[in-house]
Amino acid sequence: MGCFLYPSPLEDRSYEQIDGLSGYMKAVIGSLYSVHLAAAYDINPFNQLRTIKISDCGVEPTDFSIPRNGERYQCLVNAGRKAAEDYLEQYDYHKLKSM
């Protein structure tokens, strides 16, 4: 089993200004990584069956400074809890084993 953080809608996201080559490289690598993860999930039905799909609530994977009691932290916790409940509700061991 794994977890897949899918991006929230674009209108809910904020983006940093790209300053210089290092900022550009960080943006390119981040984009490539996101596309790679999405493709690995989308093209493999086995991955879809064994993965909990969780909204990232607009939080970047490299944003480690989220306050524990903040709104974005609570959004992530609630999104993870709801996704896990939904996943376990529809989980089918026999379908997964037959793949």
C-alpha cells in the first residue's frame, strides 16, 4: 500500500518567483518529479488499487515549515483521514490479489 498526494486545483496553489538558475532548476526538477509520480500512478492499474489518493491541499512536498495547528496542516490531516476511510471502504483484497 502507498499514498499518492495529488495536486489541488491550480487556483488554490501559490507559486514562488523564480530567481536565477537555481530557482529555475528547482522548479524544473519539481515539475518533472510531479509528472513522474502522476504517470506511474495513472498508467498502472495495480498502483491505483493499492494506493490511497490524498489531496496535497496546495502544500508543496518540500514545505517543511507548516505549523502543526495551522489551517494547511489540518487540511492535510483531514484529507489523509478522509482518503484512508474512502480507500478502506472500497478495498477489495481479492481484486488486488488477482492482478
